[in-house]
Amino acid sequence: MHDTTDGSHWHEPEGLKNAGYGAWKRPNTPYDDYMEAQGIPIYRGIGVRRVQDLPLKRWNRMGGNGTFIQLYGTEGRWGCYLVEVPGADALNPERHMYEEIMVVVEGRGTTEIWTDDQKKAHSFEWQRGSMFAVPLNTWHRIVNAASSPALILVASTAPNVMNLFRDSHWIFNCPVTFPSRYDGSESYFKPQDDIMPDPLRGLAMRKTNLIPDVFNAELYLDNRRSPGYKRMEPNMAGNVFYGLSVSTLPAVTLRPTRTCPRRCWSASKARATPILGRGRSG
């Protein structure tokens, strides 16, 4: 009665044999399927030495070149990608039901933000080192103001949303707006410098939707990882994307004549993506 061989029927084991495959299979998640369908490279590892060295390929959906970055230990929690904006051009407008925070690795330009209810786009300028958040499900367009390509590193909650709802059409075409996340005010992307304790751990948190130059932004003594360790945690656009931080370790001597200063942008409590300097974990 159950003589098919395509795996569509369950077979009771014979005798003393165990039921099942004897191991856990790991099928692709919807986010895995999404990444593979984009036709661009997918980098997987415990970290990235220099995002500028990652291979890029034409990303038709975005209108630029790109590569995905999936750090071990963050699967299903956080996504990351690198996108190159062509010189004197722009990426395709998009909106989506997941959060994004962007760091400009190279280049300068503007970002346009709008909603279906607010037709007039709000725009702000960015440069190398700028960090900003795209408010949830707002239309946005990244415009390169220079003749050379711009490079932007992006962290997102796309894995959570795609794995939960499993409907790309809804994720990229949902018309709902979130006035509590984006009110369209002229001051929305005005940088704020006030530092407050984050509500969970009491660490230094900067509540702002734009940091003009995070590479040179002031960081605050933390000392948890080593004496002199400094960090700052941006809180942007009402996001629940928690665990993003910018930190720096003091120069330490690893071997005679070799020192190791580093500043990194971390999209995880356990994994780091270096942008400036050199470093070693251990």
C-alpha cells in the first residue's frame, strides 16, 4: 500500500529498527531560498576581514552589485549584505517589512524616504562612515552623488520576517504604514548626540536615526572585554534590532613590532564585521 519511493509516505520501521532518518536534516530556510534566488555571492564565515574585498555580482532586484554576508551563529536572527551603488546613479526604490541599518563604507550621496501617505520624499546626505536606519516599510532610494561607486554595508531583520511569514510578495508590497516609526518630520534625520543607558544592560546608547561619521564618532569606556574597551550602541528608527554596536579595542602587542588596533561594527553580540583597522579574536 505504501510502496512509493519518493518519500511522500511514512513507513513504520521493521523489527527493532528506529523510525525516522536517524539524523536531523537542515532544509533551506525561506531566507536561504531568498538569498540563493538573488543570483549574487553568499559569504558564510565567523567574520569578515575586510568587506571591501568581498566579491560582488550584479543584483538585478536592487539595481547595483552585491553580496550577502551570513555570519555563523546569526542564522535566522540577523541578515547582512554589501551593496555597490553605481557612480552617478541610484539603487531601485524599495520598501519591506523588515528593519535595516546601513553603514557607508565608501562614497557619498543621499537617501530619499517617503510613504504612500507622504508623497514628498524626505532626503538627507551621507558620506563615508555615515550610519542610518531605514524606517520600517518606508519607500527608500539610495542615490550616489559621486562618479565612482559607493559601497554600503547593511544589517537587517530579514531572516526573522522571511522565515516567519514565508511570503515575499507581502514582505515587499505590503501597503501598511507605521506613523509611530516614521512621522515624516523635517528633524527625523537630524543627528542626536545624547547618550543614555540602554534599558536592558545600562550600557552607552545613542538614540538617533543618523550618525554622520560613525568611524570617528565618540565611543564610551566600557571595560567589559578588556581594560580600555570602548563602545556605543545606536538605537535607530524605533527598531527592535538589538545587539548592534560600534566598538574599539586599544592597541595591544601580539608579537614584537606588531600592534593590533581595531574599530569594528558588530551585527551580533558574538560576531564582528571589521571596517577600520586590523584585529584578532581570541
